[in-house]
Amino acid sequence: MCALWGVGRHVPGILTSKRIASYHVYDHDLTKQAKLERPAFSCVLLRRECVLTVGLMDEQFPIFFNDVDYCWRWREHGWDWLYFPDWRVIHYTSSSTSRMGDFYTLELTTSAVRFVKKHFSPIAATLVRLAIVLEAAYRKHYHGDIVPASMLAVWRGNYAFLCPARRTQDSGPDLADPPYLKTRNESTGMS
């Protein structure tokens, strides 16, 4: 996690390590069937019994890390993901995320923080979160590619500052969807 989403990416050689290559499937012969750690969720087939055991995708990951979280929970049950080279699926990369604009990096960063808080030990999660916040601060300062947000919000994995708060009588405080999750018609007021 530190290598991919934190300051570890600036350490020479870390992004070209065998572990990172395996995670991104750079080292697999894609002409042969293989077990994958984490397939892209643009198209996966799941057994019904497995979905009933693992559950649905976690809604705290609206765009990023939903597949990583699901694969993590899937493997906790001892199941594998298989890649079949003869199957073909067309996936238009970034057709959803391209609408996010400046929110892209922020949502990616806060989702990574929410993921480590959910799955890592408190000490490991703290170290990874620190690496992520340092990378976010670096990118905010030198690249300006994160929506102006406090580093505390990134540390918490909180994107509430992007959403207008609303209250319901039954459930107390709730958050509306972030603006980039709205459809074109919703954001323009057209029907």
C-alpha cells in the first residue's frame, strides 16, 4: 500500500519490484489460465453461494477500492480468482472516473485510507495512512491535483467536506452523494 498509494512510490526500484509486478499482473503470461490476486471488476463472474457468504460490495468505497476490498474478503474465505484467456470483454477505461475531474485523486486517496482502516492492524494502518497523507500533501503542494481539502480529512478517509450534509428524522446526520456521482441530468437540473 505504501508503495502504490504513498510516499513509497518515490523510492527507486520499488514500483518495479516483483511484488508490485505480480499485483498489477505484469508478470503473468496472459495466454494461459492463471490465479489472480485481484482482477479488475469491470467483468467478473461470481458463484451465488460465494456472494451470499462474502456479501455485497461495501458502499463506503463508491468508486475506488471496492474491488480490492471485495477480493480481500473473498480470499479470507479461501477462494481464488481465475483468469481465462479465451474470454473477451471490452472495458472502456475511465468512462466513469473521467467525469470526476479534480475529485479523482481525492477520492482515490481517501478510499485507500478507508481500506487500510478497515483491513489492516492499527499500527500498520497508521503507517500506511501516514505514507498516504504525506503523498497527498506532496501532490497538493507540488501538483495542485487534490481538491482543496485538509490533510486531516485525508487522514480520516473522509470525503464529507465534498457533500452537502442533510439530516433525516430517523437516521440523524447523513451525507448526500459526492457531486461527481450525480448523473449529467441531476447535476444540470435537466430531466
